Amino acid sequence: MTAVINKMNLNRLPYKILLCCCMMLSCCAAAVAQQRNDKLLNRPYADLRPWHLGFSIGMHTLDFSFTHNGFITADGEAWFMEQPDFSPGFCVNGLLDVRLNDYFNVRFTPGMYFGNRVVKMHDMTNDSWEQQNIKSNYVVLPVDLKFSATRYHNVRPYLVGGVMGVFDVSKKVPREPLRLKSADFMLTAGFGCDIYLPYFKLSPEIKFCFGLSDILQHDRPDFEDDPTGIKFTNSLKKATTQMVVLSFYFE
């Protein structure tokens, strides 16, 4: 049963990734079509600055990856958790970009991510359902290495990868079935395209984030007087976060 649920989670990812990639390719194709016959370079010295500032706005989706342990309660209940749907969230970031050479830059993009996840709990024994709405307000501290291709007219594609510290500053609700830790650490990888406009540089970017730590809080002293309330936490070995972020940088 665990394998079936994990397979359901994996089957949703290609549709999400395909949609984001199509949006990115459409933006780049439109920019190339507009600049193909244009000999004038916008902002020709923009990439020669030793450092520069910017900001981004965008949207993201949050996903859980649950690992179950087969726990069965004293009443014979076997609970399995899943996140069947995705809710788009909003994100805003600042940007400090430091040039290393013609092709590599280091980017520091602190920001805020606001998101929501609905987790459904299924008792496989009695075929009953419960659900929990988990809201997250993340302070993120990403550090990325950016590798850019050679500029073609007013378009320059790039790859980006790095690490990101994540801190949840949302208020914790007492006695919620699942409670998350306040800190997480992620690996990030993505791609984007710099589009040089007359007055600024626009960079649409897709980034994939993979949590490395177990974010489930297993120690629940708030359930000491209600042992049955911890059955959902006891049913999970660990829970990790996955994230897809679509950002538009203005530099």
C-alpha cells in the first residue's frame, strides 16, 4: 500500500513540471523571435558589472513526500497520509548577484514564500478519512551558482543550482494532527533565460527544490493526555518537502 501511495505522488509530478517548462520555453521563444533581426543590443555592459541588485516575484507549489512505517493502533487502525492536490503559493525575493567571470555568478536571493498544503489521512482498516490544512510562511535563504551560456542578441539561457535554508515563521496550532519543524535544508536546481530589455533585464526561471531533512515533529508533548491524537505522527517514519518555483527576476 505504501508503494501505491508513493506512486500516486510521483505520477503527479510530470504534469506540474511539463506545465512549468512549457511556460518557460514560450517566454524564451517569443524573446528570440523578437530579437532575431534586431542588431541593436540592449544593455550591452550589464553582465560586466562586478555585482548588482534586483528582485523577483513568482509562484510555487509545495509537496510532501511521506514515508510510512506500517504502524497499527490499539484499535486496529492503519493510517496513510497523502497530498492529493496542489495549491499555488506566492513568493517574493531580493537579489544580490556577484560576477565571478564571463560565465559564472553567485546569487543570494533571500525572500518569503507563502503556501498551503492539504493532507488527507486514510484509515485503510475502516475506510475513513480525515484531513489537515497546513499553512506555511517560509523565510528562505538561497545561495546559487549560475552558469550562463554565450549571449545571443538579447537572450542568454542559463542553469542554476545551490542550497537553500528554510525557516517556517507561521504560528503553530495546538493539537494539530501533524506538526512540522521550523527549519529545513534543501538542494536546488533549475534553469532560466535572461532577456535584455532597454531599461532592465527580465529573467524567468524554473527551480526545483528537494528537502533533505525530516520535517515532521515526532515529539508531541501536547498529546500526553490524549494518546490517540498522536496516531498520525506515529504512522510516519519521516516526511520531506518538495517544491517547484516559477520566478520572474528584474535586474
